[in-house]
Amino acid sequence: MAVEEEGLRVFQSVRIKIGEAKNLPTYPGPNKMRDCYCTVNLDQEEVFRTKIVEKSLCPFYGEDFYCEIPRSFRHLSFYIFDRDVFRRDSIIGKVAIQKEDLQKYHNRDTWFQLQHVDADSEVQGKVHLELRLSEVITDTGVVCHKLATRVLECQGLPIVNGQCDPYATVTLAGPYRSEAKKTKVKKKTNNPQFDEVFYFEVTRPSSYNKKSHFDVEDADEVDKMEIRVDLWNASNLKFGDEFLGELRLPLKFLRQSSSYEAWYFLQPRDNGNKSLKTDDLGSLRLNVVYTEDHVFSSDYYNPLRDLLLKSADVEPVSASAAHVLGEVCREKQEAAIPLVRLFLHYGRIVPFISAIANAEVKRTQDPNTIFRGNSLTSKCIDETMKLAGMHYLQVTLKPIIDEICQVHKPCEIDPVKLKDGENLENNRENLRQYVDRIFTVITKSGVSCPTVMCDIFFSLRESAAKRFQGDLDVRYTAVSSFIFLRFFAPAILSPNLFQLTPHHPDPQTSRTLTLISKTIQTLGSLSKSKSASFKESYMAIFYDYFNEQKYADAVKNFLDLISSSGRRDHKSIEQPILLKEGFMIKRAQGRKRFGMKNFKKRWFRLTNHEFTYQKSKGDHPLCSIPIENILAVEKLEEESFKMKNMFQVIQPERVLYIQANNCVEAKDWIDILTKVSQCNKKRLTVYHPSAYLNGHWLCCKATADNAPGCTPCTGGLPANIQLDIDGDRETERIYSLFNLYMPKLEKMQEACGSKSVYDGPEQEEYSTFVIDDPKETYKTLKQIIEDVVTLEQEHAQYKRDKFKKTKYGSQEHPIGDKSFQSYIRQQSEISAHSI
């Protein structure tokens, strides 16, 4: 979901690896251990939670989390919680990274010291104020100075314990006085509209003969005074109201202008609590990759996009723009992700991968090492399988992976690691049954393999067989090195990375999956001496179970099927594919509204056939909505029920109103429901953004419950659930990479020149580049640099124009916006440099 700016779309995303915590403080009890989990928060809003690691002061999480960020934020925060025996979770400490500091830690494993958490520091949101200082003549003819403070509204206040009933206090404070006033409480909203004015007498009355607002004595007094606005959540708890944030403004700035109106970010309360120790809370290891893409309209990217898309047709392919990107990026994965998404979007992925794979095969000398390195080809095929094959994995592996995670059968076969009471033969039998079932489900799944993967495998098979005509097995190993070694085996080993499980498995389950993954990988490799491929003797003994020809035959039949040229996509459309599930709160249209009892927590489940909900996971559905009955899925305005993160599923006869757990979850559900229903023939073009309550639609006041919508529906998305890709965004990503590695592009140009002029041994600094045709490669590099420079100029011009138009203190850039302050400094430096 992009934030729209003038002529530009801004996408924010974050990819986080939560590694481990260490040296957490001991629990003040006899066993001293803790049961801890970690949450990821956008400001105060939780968007992800790890599993609980029990009885540890150094918990290992090993969890990955990715999300598109659908709103602005100030801090990316991580909280470590301790679950105690009473199930009350207490905060041990937090890591809070300001948005403008995220690039400092970009894609680096970093240990962060945990900080203390206190209510006075947990703030978010902004407030809109208007201050006016004026002279007032009293009935007796004397003048005094009054300050009018107008509290208009707040936005984005934190929700505390599931509710937000905010009010503001306004205080005029000086060395010898303090006068406070209070707004009304606004119920059930974190975006309150106050619009209340408070008057304060600033200076004492005096004769009306002054030339300026203040005499010297008054001016000194005013300089020492400040107006303070505090936001509070009205609580029914005995502990009192919760602090939400404050703002302090010295009155001396009103001496230049008697009236001032602006938005301000709320700040933590300075309670003098600076001496808290931070070295006794432990630390947390994180790897954070935050990206912000500023995407222009499509025509800006035409030259670079066209150059990239014709890469498959360039001879040799090493002289193509896509191959050059792989050469200059520090890691091939960096280049592969946007390239694969771009080529998939435009239907060019098979010819592109065929071209680079064929070139790699020609450079390979030994058939046993074919596609074993981390080349651009390998990374591109990995990424394609991950994107196109995600639902294929759900169909094949998820049911049995779920069973392994839930049942916890003992499967340890290393005699040294056996637990007391475990039997080695029983464990081997448990493991053998799991391996057999997974092997069977994989080798019988050929007809479900996505077409795009099969087309790529056919190309790999043909290239390998042509290159190594004397090796009859190479046509199998070329394919198995991907489908088994880099697809099924990693998905079994780390199911959470392939969306098969929500979290990293517990240690016992993880060990079972490791043993299964090793065995499946070896079965799929078709190597001549299977037992010799294991360095552990217990694995070699276990593998004797599978030393039968029927296993090798099954693998070859499977590989033949998924890589044959005549294959068509026989995917079983009738088999439901689980797309998403989880708890949410729902309310159906047409029921009388009596407080919160209309809203009920339900387990929602979406497949490619239907959208259902039930009381709990595994129960019989209470309601089933066929996908063809979903006419639109849209956000619901917060004011409808005074609840955040709500959306609506519109059906022919009624509307289902649903509240997600957070903004990221809401976006995910809206996106996937929209995608799966995109091709419905009766999709609406207009909808009501608010609810139908008390006999009328809140948005347009129409009284008929079947009145046509008053707002256009959100623009269409690609119907293909697997491949929801924005081609312009991917081209912008590729431009950013080329721009980042511009010195390497220029070095590669020099290498082309050197190769063309000198036929002798190449310089060592040029040897890292693959350059088969210096002349063609130079032409491509020249075009890339021209296109990248043009786009860089467009971005620079956009920033300059935005800088001229943007007002500091506006709703978009409130006072206290550090990222904007940093941007102002950069622009000032650029301006000074150009002058």
C-alpha cells in the first residue's frame, strides 16, 4: 500500500531478523529463569510477536518478519516481555530505533542494549494547536495581555489496554505561577477532535500607553513562561489516568508573531529520570532492512525497463542490463529479487532464466558441480520458486509439517543425544514414517507444480543434457539441485521462512525437521553412493531403509514429469488452498447496536474457494461466504464504530464488518481478499466507506440500506494471488541499485575498454567481472548509466520542488519531525554547495 504524494507513490517495507537476546535479568524467584517473547511495534502498535522461549535468560528466537508499512511512523520498536505464572506479561526492556536512524543498521547483525520502559517515555501521535497573544482593554481603560490557546485535534494517539478515551490539559507555567485547564474527554477514539479554546492572563494590567506589547519587565517575565499541553487517557483503573505525551512551548517565540498555528509531535515527559541504568537489562540481536521506494509514474521508467526486459534476447546474455546488475551488486540475491519480480510481472521470466542458465552451463566444466554455486542463475531460480511455488508448498508439505509440530513424536536417532526413556529403534521408525510420507507426497505432486517452474526446469534439463551428452543423469541432477536441494529441503528445515508455520519450531521439532530435510535432500540428489554422503554414521545407518531402487525410480519419474516439454498445468483447481487464517473481531450488518456485545472474536479462514469464520480453530464454520459472492473489500472509516483497523467484506445481501489486530494485519487481509475476488463478474465500482447505522449510511446520509455506494472502489489489483507485483516499483528498486553501485558500473566500463584495446592478461581489479563481448557490454553500460543519471536528476528535481512547497509544522511534517529536519539540513548543504 503506497502513500500517495504529488506525482509520486511512496512504499515503505521492513524485513527483520530477530536473532536472540542475552543476559536478561534473572527472575526474582527460586528458579531465576524467564519465559520470554519479543514483539515488533510501529510506534506503540504491535504488528508481530515471536513464540515464547521458556526457561531461559538467553532466549534464541531465530524468527524472520516482513511487512509492507501502510502508514507513517516515528519509531520501530522491539519489546521483550516475560510471561509469568499468572499469565500477566511484564515488560523487561525495549529497543527503539528512530525511523531516520534505520539506515545506520541496514542489513547488519547488530546487538542493541535493552532500555528501561516507563509510561512517561511511551508516546506517539501529534497535536494541532493555535496560539494567539493579544492586548485586551479592560472596562477601567487599562490593558493586559491574554493568551488564547486553541487545542484543535490530535492524530495517532496510542491505544492503551485496548481503549483510548483522550483528553488534554493546557497549563501556563512560569517561575511563580502555574494555571491549568482541561478539555472534555473524547470517548473511543485515538484521533480526537477537541476544538476548545482556553484563555490565560499573561501580564498584569497597566496603563494603555505602550509602544510595544511588553515593557522590559513584562518581556522578561514572558521569556520565562511556557505553555504545556499534556495528553491523557481517561482510565477507570485505580492507578489513575495514563500519560500519552506532552508538548512544551516557550512563550518568547510569540514576541515575533502574536499568532501561531502548527502541528507538533508529542514528546516524552522529562521527569528527570535520566540516571536509570541500562546495562543490567541485557541485549537483543537484530538485523533490520528498511526500504523506502519513491516511485514515479510508469513513463519515467520506460527506457530503463525496456533495456532490462530485452536482456533475454541480448547476445551474449552477459552483455545484457540484467546480467550487468548481477555483476555489480555486492550480493547476487540483491539483484535477483527485483529482477525476478519484474520479469514475472511482464511474463519474461522463463526466457531470461533460460538465457542466463544456458550461459552458466556453458562455463561449467564438471557436471557434478552444475548449478551448485550462488550465481545469478541460482538466486533467480530460488526467488522464482519462492514466489510462484508458495501455494504448491502449502498443498504438499503444510499438513504433515503441522502434524510434526503438534504431535512431537521422538525422532532422535543419534545415540549420544537420546533422552532418558527413549528407544532408538522406535525413534528410527517414527522418523522413517515421516520421511516416507513426505517423500511420497512430494513425488506424487508433479501435476501440481506451477507451470512457470516446470518451464524453467525443462530449459535447465535441455541445456545440461546438451552440454554434457555423455552423462545420462545430468538431466535429472540439473533439476533436482533446485526442486529438492533449494526448494523442498529448505522448506522442511525452516518452515517459518516459507510461511508453512507462523514461528520457528521448538528445538525438538527443529531437530526432527533437520533429520527429515537431510534425508529428503539425499534421496532427491540421486548420488551414486548415498551412505557416503553422510558424515554422521547414524545417518548412514538410517539411510539403509531407503536404499531401494523404487525410491530412485520415484524421483526420476517426478523429475521427468515436472520438466517435460509437453506438460500442461493440471493443477487441481478443485482442491482448496489455504491462503490466510487467524482471529479477528466481526460484526454483521443489520443487527441492533448495543455497545460491544455485537462484536465477537472469531477464527477466520480464507481459501481459494470460500471465506469462513468459526468460534475457534478447527470448529465447524458458523458462516461461509463463497469467493464469487465477495463484491468488494474496502477499509471502514474509524468513526463508524470508534474502532481502528476495520474493513468490510461486501456481499449481495449484507456487509460483514471486521476488525483486524493491527494496521499490518488489516492491510494483509484486505489485499488477499481483494486479489482472490478480483475476477468476480459482479464486483462493485462504488461502495460506502462508513457503516449503515440508525437508519442511514453515516457517509452520505442515504436512508435505504441498499442505496448505491458514494465512493469509488479501490483500483483493481492483479487477479493472480501469487504474483501481486508492481512493475514500476521493481524498476525503481533496480534503478536504486544501479545508482548505489555506480562506481562499479564505471569500473566495468573501464574493464571493457581495457579488454578491447589490450589482448594481454587483464588487470586484477577487472577480473571479477564476466565480460564475454567487451563492445556489446560497453554499449549496454553506457545506456544504463544514461538512464540512471536521468532518473537521478528527476528525483533530485522532485526533492527540490517538494522542499520549496513543504511547510515545517504542517500536518505532514509536524514540528519535531527529525527526518524532515535532517532533510532540511541536506537541502541547505546542497544549496550552499551549488552556490
